[in-house]
Amino acid sequence: MWSRIRHSARRKTGTQTGKTPQDARQTPLLRLAAFRLPFVFFMLLLLATPAWSKSESDQDDIARQYEQAKAYYQDLVTHDKGKDRNSWLTSVTAFRSIYKAAPDHQVAPKSLFMLGKIFQTMFSQSGKAHDLDQAISAYEELSSRYPGNTLADDAFFILGDIFRSDKKDPGKAARAYAKIIAIYPEGDMAAAAQERLLQVKHAATTPSPLPAKEEIREKCIIPQAVDEPQQKDLAGEKTGMATVLPIHHWSNKRYTRLVVETTGPVTFKHQTLTGNEASPRRIYIDLHNCRLSPESIKTIPIEDGLLRRVRNAQFDPQTVRVVLDTQTNISNYKVFTLADPFRVVIDVMSNDAPPEKAKEPDDKRKATTRGKKVSPANKAQSPTLARQLELGIKRIVIDPGHGGKDPGTCSPSGLKEKDIVLDVALRVAKIIREKLGCEVILTRDRDVFIPLEERTAIANAKEADLFLSIHVNAAPNHDAHGIETYVLDLASNKDAMRLAAMENATSAKQISDLQAILLDLMQNSKINESLKLAGLVQDKMVSGLNQKFSDVSNLGVKKAPFVVLIGAQMPAILTEIAFLSNPEEEKRLRNEAYLAEVANHISGGVAQYVESMRLVANYRHPISR
């Protein structure tokens, strides 16, 4: 290695300064070799740049230089010569020079990886944040510039560990691990990344012994009259360009929900490109006045039988385009927006119809632009009743409202909706499992925040047969009391709009906007089934509770545009078990006996619905004896 470098140095000094090789050997720089070899190596590498230049026809020369630099690194590590910072800087210079001289060579990503390792070692010795930042920069450059290299997923994994352990940034750590799972699902780091991601999420959701910080961020919902918006109109808040954040998705073979979140309200359009057998149909969404987050994954593989992948890119300086590549000619898709934070939700559906029935004329499969839909609406979205009649109710998703940073409504004494409904939901789940033998999935089983659109997506992705969301009511009028149960539809009155605005964590103005597009989002085939379930749960709660508690008012079954119910592929209801704003009902909500009875009667209503479906199934498909 040394003879090679000295030869390169002699050649450079002789040709550029007019000195002979003999003169070059007599320079003071080389005479220092006997006293400070690493420093000489550092300087000679700079002089020897032509030996690593891409203009060299022999690419093997670059590979040999890499092996020599790596041997020097190994010597530092194995012979305890790495205590001197200058030695590490010499190694840094070697690998960085190789990378810059030949970025297209196969050793370029390896050189970046080595730079990351060296700077990590330097950080462990110095504790300097700059060293760690240099390591992060090297790994990030490797993963972004050489995504197809076998070291790319290793780089993401190390980045995850750095953000998790050294930077104490679980959000960035989770994104690094998630990129491995999304981009390299078959790679050798995928399993380890999955385990790390679960650890990060568990740490993030484990209650702290001193949860004061979480409490500070909580903001209780205050019930207001329907004509008093809780927040500014979004149209007046838009400033500058918005950033499109990383996309989230949930899916099964018949359904996929994608959520595109932005840092501010944006306008957009969506359309489809009709495909063929060679190139299936594509859906694209153009988000205007947007830029793409540098953390966004450009291609997200889904491969769920419905979508092949999702791609997003900066289409032009003002537009981000999100493209959904389908695997089949999908039956339908719906797009709607949610606020605080602003996000665009795309639901893609398949009807699982036989191939000969799945095809439709092109003019019926044309896509939509915002506010216009020409695809058939409800025909292909409802396998639920047929599945119920054949199999009965097997899987139920229970959704305790709010959670984490969203406490829901609060009483003056500090009782929080999120805690009450979690208590009731856990009780309901236990009863249903034991008495009905159904599988029960909770959208949350502890105090964590889950976005509204994710709750429905969980139920759809798990192919649930029923969806039940549990909440506690509140009203400006503290005399208001009683129980009411809702299904998804246009709001039937101002109180329903007020409640929808409160539970959707939005304003009455935005509820009006949501109602304007809800007709396009409604799945009419579910309304009758949902109304039946809601009626049974409502009646069972009111009649059962009135046997032990006085003046439990029956406020009836109502309709409202609750976000948590939008897109549900099964009968779905939202029940409000009492008014926390009412002093008497607040006392009841502190009573264990009352909560136990509420859970018992909610379960009783669900049991009646399940039994009614079983009776219908047996009538339609009698069991042979």
C-alpha cells in the first residue's frame, strides 16, 4: 500500500512542479514518515488523487485502493491504534476520496458505509455531536443514492438505531425501520427492523411514571353551539406552500385506505387512467401548492391483491403527484378530506366478483375529478350481509373514542372521556369474547392516540363483521342527559351537527362541508343493517339501565356524519353512553356499577343482533341433520 501511494505522490510532484522523482523523495513531507506515519498517509492520499481518478482505464485500481484503505481501518481497530483522532481522520480522507473520485464504482457505497462506521467510532470516543451528524450524513447518502445496493437496508437500520439510542428521536427511528419493511420486505434486515419498530412503538405508548408532559398537551373538547365554530376557517389559515408528509396505508385483498397528510390545507384533483391487461388501471391525485417531504418514501410496495404500489413525486415545482398502481381493475374508489391536520383519504375497493362479472364498460369505469363521480356507487361494496348470512358474526371491532393527547370531553372535576370509554370498551370486549365466542379487536387497549381514519381502516383491514365506537356526550346545556346511538348519514338536526363537530374534532363549518360530499361517500347498503344494530344496542342500554338507575332518558337512534364511521365496510354505530357535562350523569360515570351495567347492556344489544343474523342464516341455509 505504501509503495503504491509513494509512487503516485512522486508522479504528481514530478509532473506538476517540474521536480524530478529524486527531488520529490527529498521533500520534508516524506522525511516526516519515520515520525508520523498516519499524517504522512493523510497528505499523500491528497497528492495521489490521480491514481483514483475515474479517468483511469483500470477500474481494478480503484478497488485495490479501497482494499488498502480498509486494511488501514482494520489496523486501527485490531491493533488499538485508533486512539489518535488524526488516525481516524486519515481513514476518513481515504474513503471519502475514493467515493468522490469514483461515485459510480461498486466500492462507492461501501466507502460511504465505512465513513458512517468511522464517524460512529469517533463519536463514541469524542462525544461530539458533529461526529454523529457526519455518520448520519454518510448513511443517508448511501441509502438515498444507492437504494438498490445490499448495504442500503443496513444503512437504514443503523440510522434507526442512531435516532433511537443516540439522538433520542423515536419518530425518526420508527421511520427508518419502517422504510426497511416497506422497501426491502425480503431483505435480511426486515425481521430485525420489524422487531425494532415494535419496540419503538411500545416505548412510545407505554405510560410514563410521571405523565405530566402528556397532560400538558391534552386539550379537552368544549361543547359549543352549532353556529359557534371551534376554530378558524381553514380557508383563512393557508399560508405558503404545504409539505406532503409520508403516506400511511391499511389494506386487505378487497380494501385499501391511504392517508396523505399535509402541513396545511391544499386543493387537489384526482383521476384515473384506464388500463389494460398489460398495464392495469392507475389512480392519481395531484396536490397543488405542495412540496414533498424529504422523509417521504418515493415508492411504497403494497401488493395486497388490490394495489401493487403507491408512488409519489414532485410532479412540478408546485404539485405533488400520488399515483396508485392497481393490480386489478378495481370496482370503485372514494376520496374525501379531513381537517386538523389536513389529510386526503383515499378508499379503494374491490367487489370480489367473478372475472366475467367484474368487467364494466370503460365509460362506467372512468374516474372522477373532485366533486364529480361517474363510477357506479354502491353495487360493488357490500359483501358484508352475504358474508354474515353464510358465516354469522365472527369478528367485532370495538373502538374506545379519543385517547392519548386527545382526552375528548372533560368534566370540571377532571374526569376524561378517553378514560371512561376505554374502561367500558375493555369490559364489553371481555363479555363478548366469553358469552358470544366472537373474536374482538380493540382499536386501542390503552391510553394512546389513534387518528379517526385509522380506526375505520383497522376494522376494514381486519375484515370485521361489526364496528362499535363508544363515546361520552357533552352539551352547552348542562341539563342535557340520556343515551343516544348514531349511524352514519347526513345530520338530522343541529344537535347532531354539534356532536359530530365535537367528536370529529373539527368545526361546525367543516361539518357542513363534509355533509356536502357525504352523499358521495355513503354506503347505503349498510344503513339498514347499522340502524338495526343501533336500535338493539340503544334499547338494551336504556331499558336495562332504567331497572337500576333512575331517569335514564332514551334520546333515540340518530344520524350524523361521524368521520370514524366513514368508509366502514360493515354495520357500524357510535354510541354516546351519558353526558359528562351533566352533574348527575358525571357522578354515574364515576360509579363502577354503572359502567359495568353499561358494558353489560351494550354487549346484550350486540348479542341480540348476532343472534338475529344467525337465525336468518339458518333460515336461508338450514343445517342438514
